[in-house]
Amino acid sequence: MASFESVEVKEGVDQETVDAVRDVGGAYKYGWETDIEMEYAPKGLNTDIVKLISGKNEEPEWMTEWRIKAFNRWGKIGEPKWSMVNYPEIDFQDQYYYARPKSMVEKPKSLDEVDPKLLATYDKLGIPLKEQMLLAGVEAGNDAEQGERKVAVDAVFDSVSVGTTFQKELKNAGVIFCSISEAIKEHPDLVKKYLGSVVPITDNYYATLNSAVFSDGSFVYIPPGVRCPMELSTYFRINAENTGQFERTLIIADKGSYVSYLEGCTAPKRDTAQLHAAVVEIVVEEDAEVKYSTVQNWFPGDEDGNGGIYNFVTKRADCRGDRSKVMWTQVETGSAVTWKYPSCILRGNESQGEFYSIAITNNHQQADTGTKMVHLGKNSKSRIVSKGISAGFAQNTYRGLVSMHPKAKNSRNYTQCDSLLIGDKCGAHTVPYIEVKNNSSRVEHEATTSKVDDDQLFYCRQRGMDEEEAVALVVNGFCKDVLQALPMEFAMEAQQLVAISLEGSVG
Amino acid sequence: MLKIKDLRVNLEDENKEILKGVDLTVEAGKVHAIMGPNGSGKSTLSYVLSGKEGYEVIDGTVTLNDNDILEMEPEERASAGLFLAFQYPVEIPGVGNMTFLRTAVNAQRKARGEQEISATDFLKQVRERAKSLQIDSEMLKRPVNVGFSGGEKKRNEILQMAMLEPKMCILDETDSGLDVDAMKLVAKGVNSLRGAGRGFLVITHYQRLLDHIKPDVVHIMANGRIVKTGGPELALEVENNGYSEILSEVA
Ligand SMILES: Nc1ncnc2c1ncn2[C@@H]1O[C@H](COP(=O)(O)OP(=O)(O)OP(=O)(O)O)[C@@H](O)[C@H]1O
Ligand SMILES: [Mg+2]
């Protein structure tokens, strides 16, 4: 099938991976916390809290009503139980639904005014929030010309967006990239038109909850014919304790446009679990193309399974126009529990959806993840490549739906689903659902499960690598097809993560 | 260089004795060949020397330059200079041959407290050494041994050996599966590494490899022991008469 041009992984990256792992020493390296004064809404969830969140964001009335509608709906439905994850019952009334740094109460007008503690947080995480200043000429030198690729960042800290870089340059290209709370105020027509049009408020328990209480997130609009001049990215950081994080991301690629979007996430180490329920909606119009890459590295809990993030996420792309394309790439290494199925609605004729996934679970982590490819348009194509790696006591499930509707004539799907087991106390499961309702479409599904091969490890060790280097190398090889689908910046990070998250899984 | 004394080894799972008292010393700069019937324990010896799991050493000692290696992890033995060219090289899907080589070279350098090799030096060395083994750049980019022909895998082992510059090289049937020309290439590769205080232990069934890599000493292994040791003429004797005469002689 015609596919997106893939990005090559640099030769020798594996060595750097190994070095990085050694430097980190195996710990979850984002587990520290920022000591900052916070403002909380009272614990628990009711109409008043929903109104309060809406009020804090200075939202127009239509938005408040939208939220309340979602909240009322949420009260009437129950949590889904069909996935292969087990976790103690979540007390939704024992959570904070809104937390923001006090310094963000008066929203800073530019990044210069942002609380240095917040800036330092992102600096420590390695997230470049400086680029804007660099452009504004605050920083001397001509670093920008050293051939580095620019990445615009929207940084979300607990419930609020701290700032978005490169806004001016993007604006010149006609691209809107800002926090969703800002978009609701500044671009209400676009938000009204598209919000909830891909993931309706009635969609599922967590999406409904998110619709009621989402605090912030990113908004992207690429106008017709525009190729976004740089990668866009959002970096989510949960800092506050006992606080759920509910981001909402809305990306609209208008006719013939292109954008590549990256999402990263981390959280401090805590011994109580934390809830994260995000919604991502992507609208892809005629001839437009969106690449959405995630490196999910929420705190996974400790070796004994205490703490960690419960990650219940609804991500969906609607390929509305003919020849529209979307590509999801995810590297899921964090979270105690992951429940996530980035999906493609292939409505347009000749539309294309791709899903590349690496899900790594170690210790007591559980992941139930996969995708849905819903073929509605003629000659639509989809491709699924899933690599699940399980170590320790972890459980890893691939759950995927491929559905060919009667009108989706001559459509194609190819699914490749590989599982790798490290040790004998973990599990891998593959649950494919396939529905084909016309006779000209074709669905291919291949699945393998294997154990990490002792002979391969011995071979690497005989050449001088220690056991963990050997595992990192072999597992990175196993994931190669997916790593290659990531943008360069993320490919490096992802390779390192693969290695780090498997620390302690052998020997 | 390599001193093996009365080495006795059981299979861990089965309590079955495979090596029944092996004595062997390879001096620096010398090439020793081991021949012997199928199943006599040659590969087992090479695995035990390099530290593969699944074997239990019940008696004996092995030292490399006077260091006891039986207590070392496989990677420590590798960094100490022990190299095994496998009888059946393993495939590692998705890992580029170059990446693998560089990771290995640097892992050993680090373990020895040396600086990492620079990217340019590494490339230069690989190209040069690959060329003399007629390994093309296409093969260097492919995943380690995946889809390589039998002969290509063996040449790749020799390339790794050339890059890692070990002190003590064990070659387990590197000649099997090689065509005549490839055998000459491999022999050339080995011969160019000869000398410089490097020891070789070449396991083979055939005289034809030893035509190209002239051994200093030839051992015959049978039923878990070295039963006879001699000069290059011993290999010729095997070639002409098989093992039965030698075995009945020592029985
Ligand atoms: N893991 C194992 N399980 C069972 N038997 C084993 C195992 N490893 C080795 N053996 C046995 O030990 C003996 C020695 O095997 P080894 O592979 O060392 O022989 P070899 O001399 O290398 O033979 P060849 O010339 O055929 O390569 C054989 O009888 C073999 O079946
Ligand atoms: Mg053998």
C-alpha cells in the first residue's frame, strides 16, 4: 500500500540508547516533583465543580452548557469492564478535578512572565520552552541556523497550559496552535464546529467524564493547503497529588494540509494511583494528512505495583475527506494501567489510516491497547503494526477492531501483531475483532508471540554487551518497524525509553 | 594464553557428563586445531569457555592470561579477549549489522576503561575489513545475520572477530558451509590476525581449512577428552584414515 514516507532511524542510535540507560541508572527519571503553590478546586465532582472549571477558564456560556450536558450523561452510565485490566475501584469523589499553579491565576502574557519554577520544570524535563525567546531575539547567537529542526511546544502543567512557543511564526503560516482554553475564547466558531464532532460527549464513560471536566489541552488548526512549517508538540506534566488530569486536544487539518504532532507525558513518583483521562479528536479533510506521535511515559508505579497513573484515553481521527490520511504512532511505556485505542474513521474514499504501536509493560503494569479501523469509504486502506513487550508480572493485551462497511468497497487492511515475553510470569494477549460486510474488501491478520531468545542474548554478551544492553538491543530490534515510523526526535527518546523501562527485567 | 586443566562439565538439566577431563594449553601466537567425531564435545567446550548457561563445571580450571575465567560473566570474558565464532551464528532481527558491531566494540572498550571509537574511525575500519572479506555495504546495513546465507554468516563472524581484535579466538566449524573461495577469504582473514601474541583454537572436521590456516598443534577429541595431540600430520592422518585407527590406538 502507498504509505507515508518513513523516517530512518540513525545507525548507532542503539549505542546512545545504552549509554543513556546507564546514565539514568534504571530509575524512572521523571519521578521528581515541583514544589510550587497550587490552587485547587474542592475535592469531588458535581455540577458546581463543572461550573467552577468553566468559570476558571473564563468560558462562554455555550461551553459551560456543553460540559453540564456531559456531566449529566456521565452520571447515568457505568465504567466499562470489558478490558483485560484490573485495578481497585476508583473513587471519583475523592479526586481533585482542577489544580493550577497560583502563579498562573493571572495568565502570563508571554513566556518571559511565566513563573521561573515552571520554566525550570520543563527545562529539567528537557522540553525546549526557550525557542520563542530565541526567536524574539532575547537570546544571542544564531543557534536557530544550526540546522536543528524547530518544534513548537504547548506545555500543560496539571490543569493549565503554561505557554506555547513559536506562536508568531506559526501565525504567519496561518496555523493556529494554542491551548484549548484560549481557542474557546479566541476561535469559538472553529471550536463549536469541531469539538465533540469526532468523539461525542456520549462516546464512552471516560470521554464523557473528560467532556465535563477537561481543564486544558492543545488546539491546532491548519488552514487549507498549508504544510505546517514545524513539528507541533504538547508536553503534559502531572505534578499535583490526588489530581486527575483531563486534557482535551483538538486537531483540524483542513483540505490539502499537513501536520506532524507529538505528545509527551510524565508524572512524579507517588505511591497512590492517579487518574488520567484524555480525549484527542482529529479532523482530517480532503487530501490532508496528520501524523500523531505519542511517547507515553507516565509514572508506571513501583516494582511492587504501588502507585502509577491510570491512563484511560480516547483518541480518534475522522478522515472525512477523500484521500485524507492519518497515522498514529505510539510508544506506551508508562502508566500502571493503560486503556487506549487510537482509532481511525476512514470515511473518505481512498482515505488511509495507519497505527504503529509499541507497548511495553514491566513489573505489575497492565496495558490493554490497540486500535479501531472503521472503513466507510471506498478503496480505503489501513495498516496496523503492533509490538507488545511484557516483562515481570505484567499483562499486555492488543485489542483491535477492523470493520469494513458495506459501502467500503475494495478496501484493505493489513495487521501485524507481535508479542515478546521476557520471563515466564508475564502475559501477552491478542484480541482481534474483524467485521467485513462487503465481498470486495480484504483483511489480513498476522500474529506472533515469542520469548526473548536466550541464544540471541548470549550471542550479544559473547561480543561484550552486558545483559541489559543485550536485552535493549534485541527489543529495539523487535520494535524497529514502529520506531522507524517516529519522527527523529522521538525515535531517539523512544529507543532509550524501551531500554529504561525494561531495566531489571532480566537476570 | 589459554590454559584448560582437567575440565569436567555436566549438562545442568540432565546430570550427564559431556566433558570428562579436558587438558589443553594454547600458547600466545599459536594456532591449535581440534578435530573429533560428531558429538565428542567440541562445541560444548567452546560454549563452556565462553560462559554459556546450561552447563555445570564440576571440576577443573580455565585461565586466560592467568585470570580465572570460569567465574566471569560472558561479557567479561569477551572484554578479557575471548572470542567465539559460532558454529551456528544467531539472527537478530531489526538490529543493523553496523549498529551491532559498534555497540559490541564500544561495550568492550568501555569495560576495559578505554575511550569509545569515533564514528569515523569505526566506519573506516569496518569498510576496510569488510572489503577484505568481500562483505558488501549492503550486508553491513542488513539486520545481524537475518537472511544471510550460511557462508555469509561465517564471514560475518570473522568480520566481528577482526573488529573486536580478541586475544584468544575460538572458531567452531567456521569452514562448514563455505565454498572454496569463501574458505580462502576466511583463512586470509584469520591469517592476517595471526601472530601478535594472539592464540587460536580452530575446531574443524576437514583438512582443507588447515591447508590454508596452518596449525601448530592438532588435537583429537573423543568422548569428552583430548585423546591425542600431534603436529599438522595428525590432521592428514584423520583425513586419510578417519578416526577409528586413532581411537582404537588410545582405547
Ligand atoms: N543442551 C544439550 N542437551 C542434550 N545434549 C547435549 C546438549 N548439548 C550437548 N549435548 C550432547 O553433548 C554431546 C557433545 O555435543 P557437542 O555439540 O559439543 O559435539 P561436537 O563435538 O561439537 O559435535 P559436531 O562435530 O557434530 O559439531 C553430544 O552428544 C550432544 O548431543
Ligand atoms: Mg559442534
